[in-house]
Amino acid sequence: MKPDPITQPPSDASARKAIQPVICYPRDTLPVADLAAYRAVRDDMELVETVVIPPREAATWEVPAGHFCRMLCSEGPQVGDLNLFNLHDIEERFFSGKTRALNGTHVGLGDQLFSNFPYMRPIATITHDTLDWYGFDEFGGSVHDVIGTRCDPYTNNLLSNGGQYHHCCHSNLTRALSQKTGLPLAEAERHVHDVLNVFMCTGFTRDTGQYFMKASPVRPGDYLEFFAEIDLLGCMSACPGGDCSAQHSSDTAACYPMVVEIYKPKRLPEGWQSPPRNGYDRSHGVQA
């Protein structure tokens, strides 16, 4: 809660507030995913792998470029914190901040997930979302956010006066990535990044601008699916908050496993090519 203002409003305060906003990144020139081409190859896909993520834990999996990855609610309402990496170079990873700036606070059908600098390119395209009916509710909440960072033991320690909780999503992701790559925990932790909160329902309060969560509308059978634009390493935590209707970092919230399925289409989408790395020359205005 911010304190009451101590500065008197200027005489033109109302006029300043009434200025119309401008979209920071107009999408007119942003390459758009050809959803029809992706959908044309979805009907006869082959399930090639299934991964079960236990409650309050994380797991990893691989998605070859040209395959689909489906994240399912299996037994009960549960949210997941998703990290994505270039399978061959984990220095390239999902960039939630730029994905948010280009797509909005919550992602869904047709949105692309972008990687970090200097690679910055679409690494995944959302091809199906059974919660796309939800939209934005009366509180300004929506699903699949790219605004929350992930529950973590450091914030928990700060807010709980020194508490030590080891199954926050950040720690779950760190353990799973360490196990997958063989990196020591401290080194693996450096690569854990801000997440896509799969199925999580969130927004900002209109009066204080605070980040809020509410019970996820997800039910067994719902799923979010993406197409891998490059070879990907996925890592997702089944959040200890369960459906996030009450709190993060909880040993008492009802939590359920999540399921990840990898599908191989019989053919690639028409005209599809894996996107190259970003074309900026990285000179930053300095002549060689």
C-alpha cells in the first residue's frame, strides 16, 4: 500500500491524467504465426512422450523443433510455473518481460513466446488453449500470466521473518534443472528465469496496483499447447499453492500432479522454418 501523497496536485492535474495512452510496441509489423498452418497438422499427431510432474515438485522434458507440447490439468485444479530453454544452449531462454511487452500481461492462442537478448526470437507458439473462453473477469484477472516471477524461497524468507521453505517453484525448478544438466545447484539457479504461469489466474488491483491471484478456473482435461519453434528444454513446477486460491509456498493447499505430453505431427506446417537468431549486429553504435 503506497502512502498518501504529500504533493499537492497541480492545476492541470486532470488534463495530464486524461492524456490518451499509446501502445509501446504496435504489432502491425510483428510477424504473425500462421495458426491455420499449425492446426492443419494437429489432427493426426503421434504421442511420443508423457511426463508427470508430482505435486510441489518440478520435472524437465525435451521438445524437438516441429513438435507440439501439451500441458494438462490431470486430477484437480493446479497451476504450473514454466521455464523454457534452448536445448543446446541454456543461455538462451524464455524472456517473459519482452513476451509481455509484445503480447500483453497474459498469453493465449496465437501468441508467441520470445527468448532473451541477444537471441530474441520466437521459440514457441501457443496453438491451443482450452481456457481461452475466460478472457478478463470483473476484477481484471486472466489466465496464463507473464507478470508474476515465480514463488521463491527468498521472498518467502523475507515475508515470513526468516522462514526456510524449499518447495517454492524457484527451488523446484532449480533442483530439476540441476538434475537434468548436471550443473551444481548454485549454477543451475542462475539459469532459472521468470516464468509463464500456466493456468494461473492473476491481475492487478485497480485501486493499489498490487499483483493478485485467485482460484484458477482450470479443471481436469484442460490444457495449454505450444509448437516448438526451436529445440526446447522444458522445465515446469507444480506450484505448492495448488490452484493459487489462497497462498503460495503452502504445505496445506490441495496440490495435484500435472501432465506434459509431447506430440510429433506427421508433417510440418506448410512453409514453416525454425526462426534464426535475432539479426541485430550488436555493434551498439560503436564503429569497428
